[in-house]
Amino acid sequence: MSNNFSIKDAKQTKDFLMTLGRIAEGISEINRVPRYSDGNRENDAEHSFHLALSATEVAAEYYPELDIGLVSQFSLVHDLPELYTGDVSTYKISEKDRSSKESAEKIATERLLKELPVYTSSLLRRYEKQLEPEARFVRLIDKLMPGVMNIMAGDASTIKEDFDIKDLDSFNESLKISNARIHKMFPEFPMVLTILDLLEDDLRAHFFGKKL
């Protein structure tokens, strides 16, 4: 640890801590679509913590070539742009709405990059580029989290209530499109894609009493 610092450095760091505190508070106020078993919605801070735990564990156990510290850090910053955009679900989303979502997130990211302290800003920039395997891995694990939460929620279903899915055929049709897209995007992580398929089968059983 270096003891070579100036009062200017200390004041700047104090300001950065205040900025991060504001962002952490703001993220905790962004509600997502998935619910808990009590019916309350998960927020972005809780989701990021859940993702960091999950992605780090899967990487440590099955992907030793990945930097698990970086996996954890990318998990913590992955949804920071939602501070300014809110959470927009991609379930059953149209291509037009997906494009609008991506444009809004790009603007929010550029705004955040100017506000965040240096290291956190660099993490977010690296994650958004999706060039490093750790960043792509986190993005894929993130796709599993809604399924986990919806199963945990028990009867507090978001699938039927929020997305108006009334029967198994409608559910299968909606999953078919999103599943194919995810498989095409992340071919380098076949095991995680298999987990995604298993979760979807559990969701069918949970909501409709049937598996494939």
C-alpha cells in the first residue's frame, strides 16, 4: 500500500465514493420484471449481486480459463446503464423495440462513462464492448437469471401475469425465438446453453405441469 498521496487525491477519491454511493442507491431503486415469492419485484442491485455470485461459481467450477475476479466485476457493472434507462425486458420484444432499447442504453452508457471513477468506467466500457470472454460469459449467465427467479417465485408468476402467457403453446413459441437467438450468440459456452435449456424445461413444468 502506498502512502504517497496528496490531499487533492484524497478529496477526489472522496468525491468518487459519493458518486458510487449515489449510483448504488439509484440502482437499488430500479425494479426489474422478475418477482420474489412475496410478489415484490427484484431490483437491479439485488440482481447484480445474484449474477455475481452465480457467474463466479459457474466460472470457477467449469471454466478455469476465465478470470473469475473479472467475471465478478463485470457482473457488478453490467446493468449500470439502467440507472438512466430503467429495466426493459427483452422477453417477447420486437426487433424495433430491441433497437430502441440498445440505442437508449448506448446513450446512458456514454453518460455514465463520464461520471464514473476511472476503474469502474473502464470496467463498464470493457463489458459493453463484449470482446473479452469474461464479458461474454457474464452476458450469457445473465440470460439464466430470470428463469431462476421465476421458478423461485412460486405462484408469484411474471410469465403469466406480466406477459399474458396463457398456455404451453404460447410459452413454447415465445421461448423458441429467444432460445435460438441466445444459442446463436454464444456458441462458445455449450454447457451454459444446456443449463438454459434445462431451466426452460423446469419453467414448463413449473407453470404448465409439462416438460418436453
